[in-house]
Amino acid sequence: MFYNINMAIFKKIIIVIYLFLSASIFSADTSTVIIAINAWEPIKSETEPYGVLAQITKEAFALEGIDVEFRVAPWKRGYDNVLSGLWHGIVGWNSTYERELAFYVSTPLLLEDVVLFHHKDLEFDWENLKDLEEFSVGLIEGYNYGPILKQVIDENIIVSEITNSEEQSIKMLQKRRFDLWPCEVDVGLFLINSYLPAEQAANITFSPEPIQISDLCLLLSKSIPENGQNALLFERGLKSLMETGRYDELLKEYLPGYKTQNRLPVSHQ
């Protein structure tokens, strides 16, 4: 009898310990999200604190009691790891129909203007597709430049040359291997001044008319069940950041003097 009572108590203790550990593990899984990030200065960085998009993401989640751990990875590897559910999300990606099928796509964190960089002595200004005739453009393999450039390339209105990186593109532009190079305006300015000597960088400018205006969002993988709830919590945290003015403070802190800080998401205007 005594043995049976002790065994019953022992079983109850084991059950309590199991439930406690299960609750702790579940809590840890749902209170920390892993977000992939890649370098795209000055908007995203490979070093802490990882740039303005990372800070917006981190602080929006923090308002809802969720911690963020960032994983630095090349854009394709990061995207694939999130798509498969290895990591929760990736920040700084455009919203597309295909991505909405696989991810919870957030409200835009930032709007980007993709403009055409060129030499200052090139007579170039554009308002319609016809204005792009007789020019050549450098495109980085695997990048999405939007419907306008796709159309002019598909229709052979403009000649394109494929490059492997931003650095290669900038140096080829400087050597006049092609006429135009599309890039987000602040990223382009940052990279040109990083990869070229000052006297060469001073010879490069851009057309103010954007070839594409697109959103930079947080993508949360639908392969992870709790991301449905995480997406709702993130939206609530982001709304709070915007309403309190902290969002504007982050733009001024991380993008001082850049054009991007004046381009807020539609929902914030």
C-alpha cells in the first residue's frame, strides 16, 4: 500500500515536471524569432545593430514581448532558410504575389526609390519608355528591378549587361561599359562613395525620376505554425512604433542625411 502511494506521488511529480518543461520550451520558441538579414548599406548591415530595418523589426517585436535574433546570410541562402522554415523571417524584401503565398508579408517598413545612375556628362533624362532607347543598362544577376525595366529589356528597347555584384556594376559604370545602373537611391550613393575614389564618385549622378518605387517588408514563413500569431503581433508593435514617433526617430538615427528618411510607408502618411 505504501509502495503504491509513493509510486502514485512519483508519477504525479513526473507529470508536473514534464508539463513544466514543455511549457518552458514552448514559451522559448514563441518568445524568440530568428530573422535573416544581409548587407545593403545603409539600410541593412551585416554588423550590429544591423541597420534601420533590423531596428524597426526588433523594437516592434519587443513591444509585444518577443525577442529577435538576427542571422547574417547572403540574400539567397537567407531567403531559402526562411522559406523552408529553418528561420522565422527575413527583413527588407518586396511584396510580390508569389511571396504572399509562402510568407506573411508585413506592412511596408520603408519605401525605396530605384533610380538610374549615370555619368554627369551623359545627356540623360527620362519620362517614358521611349526616352530609354539607345542606352545600355547594367543589371545584377538575380535582382528584381520591376516591370518597367523588364518591359524595355523584353522589347529590346534597351541593351542590358549582366553583372555579379554591386561593386562590379559600379566599376563598370565608372569605366562606361554601360550607360545606366539602377539602384535604390541611398544604397547607390553609399556604394558609389564606398567603391570609387572621391574624384571618380563625383562624376556620377542619378536621374531623380524613379524607375521603380517598391516596399521593403518583413517576410515571416508560413512553414512555421506560430508565425501567423507572430505576424499579428508584429503589425501591432509596428503600429505602436509609428503612433508614438519612435519610427521617425529610428529613421533619423540610422539614416541621417539620406533621402530615404523622407519616404515613409503609405500607412504612415
